[in-house]
Amino acid sequence: MRTFDYTILSTCTWDNEILSYLTKIHEYKGKQELYVRQKPVELKRLVDIAKVQSTEASNRIEGIVTTVSRLKQLVSDKTTPRNRDEEEILGYRNVLNLIHENYQYIPVKSNYLLQMHRDLLQFTSLSFGGHFKNTANEIDMILKNGEKKILFTPVAPYETPTAIENLCDTFQKTVGLGIVDDLILISCFILDFLCIHPFNDGNGRMSRLLTLLLLYRSGYLVGQYISIEKAIADTKNDYYLALQKADVNWHEGRNDPTPFIKYMLGIILYCYREFEKRVTIVNESGIKSSAFEIVKAFTDNRIGPFSKQDALVSCPSIGSSSVEAALKKLVENGFLIRIGQGRNTKYVKTDATK
């Protein structure tokens, strides 16, 4: 059976790429509190946007979907689920809210993981929510010719409870010792959790919820404002490739977690950079007097076509009607060109078409 001891990570020598990621993320963490204090009302809107994006993206990775309007209603608790997909989406929303509001009181322990999994599936008819798997599972992919290819065979059901218990114990112990950077620890924990694959269903979604929980508990709160799940969904192929490289010889304890560590650090750094961009626009809105100038500041730094929703997400200090009016004026002034109609409407800078 695979054993876990994260204290040995303190003896590892990390390459310059990983060290660079760590340095930059630490710098952003240092500025994080200042950002949050500057515009709390506007940043609350970033939280609301991130919750919708996180719920949508994490479920979409697993093929669980609903319409945009239904998703927003479910996340804002304005409707009840109509089908199995919406039941699972609602469960994810509840656990996500639980982590956002109570992460300080959710320790990394086996029984807490089980309770989170129970809540994830609480609206479904599935009977195994809150229980470790009772049948063997595998990580596979379907090839273009329809053939199924097994990528990885996780821990057997009878070994799973002990494996998760040991995983949580070594994580907590190593965090307490302070001998390994928390970001390295979190990446390795998530990798090992996925390789154990402890549940009959919901392993991927649980791994992303746990990523948020562990980051928050270590003081990295960027996932509250920028959806880490969306960043993963947008780079899904890279995610699976990093996981596939990092689980080679995992059962023998000879796997190299470096590809997955680099992937996760890259995602976290990307989210911090996005956070800074949006905070910068929020700060500018405190000086600029009009929605027009706020939206123009967003478009000045935008490459390629974008939607009204893109502008709304990046300009949290103003509302939907103000963004729409600003975009209309930017088109009338010749700064933007409108492409398409209705829901498919996009905008692009005029000078990009010359």
C-alpha cells in the first residue's frame, strides 16, 4: 500500500521555474490584504461573479451542465433543481459557500472530507454521498475511435479509508512543522487525493473544492475573487496532461509531482494576475467619474473580441446597464466595432481590424 510522508519534500531541490512561481505568488499574497481593503463593496461583486463561474466550470469539467439563467438562479438560491445535473450543481454551490464562509473551521481531516462529500451529493438520489468508494474505479479517457484507454488505476476500496487518513495526517503534520512551502504541499495533497480517488463519484469536484479550502487556510484568498475552477476548466487538457505525467509510478512512491506542481502554481499565479487587473480598474473607478472611462480603461488593455459579460466581470464597480451604455458610446465614437447580434454580440477595438 502507498504510504505518505510530506516531510521528505523539505529535502527536494526545486527548479528555477517553480521557485519563480513561488516568489511571484508570495508577492501577490503580500498585496492581497491591501487590495481587499481598498474597495470592499466592489470586490463583493467579484465574489458573487466568482461563485457563479466556479460552480459552472467545476461541474462542466465533469459534463454536468445547465443553462446560464438557471445556473445564476441556482447559485443565488432563487430556484430549486429540475434534474440530476441541477441537483449536483446545487450541492456544489452549498459546499463552495461553506468553504468561503467557514474555511477556518474546516480542518483537513478524513471525517470532514466525508461530510463535504455528503453535502456535495445531498440533493441527488445517490446513496454513497459521505462514504468512501465500495467498488474499484479507474481514471480513463475515450479515444476518437470509441475505445476506452485506462490512464490510471487508483487505490483499492479496502485501502481507501487508511490512505485518506494517512494523507490528511502527514499534510497537517508537515504544515505544522513549517518546513515545506504551503503551495508545494497543497499541490502534492491534491495530486495524491486524485490518485487515491476515494469516492464512487465526485472526486474531481471534491479535489477542486479542497484546493480552495487548503489555499484559504494558508492565507491565499484569490479564489474568492477569481474563479480557480474556471482557470482549470479553460486549461483542461493541460490539467489532465500534468496529472498523467505526475502519477507515473505513483503506487510505488517513485512518481515525480513536479508537472502537477508547476501546473497548479501557474493557475494560482494567473488568478492573482487577473485579480490585480480587476482591482486596478476598481481603483481607477474611484478617480474617474464616468462608466464610459471605466469601460474604456478595460478595453484599452484588451486584446481580441470580448462580450458585454467580459466587461461586466472586469468592471465590478459599475452595473450592467452602465456597461452596456458605455460600450454603445465606444462604438458610436469609433473606438470599438460591434460584431454579431443578440447573445452572440462581441466587441473588438477598431485599430485591431486595420
